[in-house]
Amino acid sequence: MQVVNISCSRCGKHNEFDYSVSSVIDNVVKRGWNSCGGVLYCPDCVMFWKKVSPDRELGGAKNTIRVVDRLWEDDNRPGQWKC
């Protein structure tokens, strides 16, 4: 199984988990991560966002899953160096 690493664009908090449809839903969406455009926010920063920008919605589950999928694809392109 491939591992994906995600990090919050605001505070840098990170999470690492095996990449699959169910693990993205369990480890990201259900734990409160969210996104805006192509960046991710941890649950704490999502709460901060809602306090300081109550009129501006985040991307929601569908966009957040897309962001994680893109991160995994970028990390697993053919010819990419693995350390």
C-alpha cells in the first residue's frame, strides 16, 4: 500500500496514512480536515477559518478528497525519486 503525507497550509500540522478511498475519507474528511482551492487545512485551522471568515465557505469533502488525490498523484509520478 502507498502512503500519502498531508500537511496543513496554515499551521503545518501533518498526517500520514495508507492511501485508499476509505482511508482518505476516514483520516481526512471524517477527522475534520477541509480545503480551499488546492490547499488543506487541519481541523483546528478549519475552526479558526470559520471564526475569522464566517461568510466564506471552505471547499468541503469533495474538493478535499480531490486535493489529497492530487498530492498522492504528485508523489507517485513515474520517474519520481524516492528517498
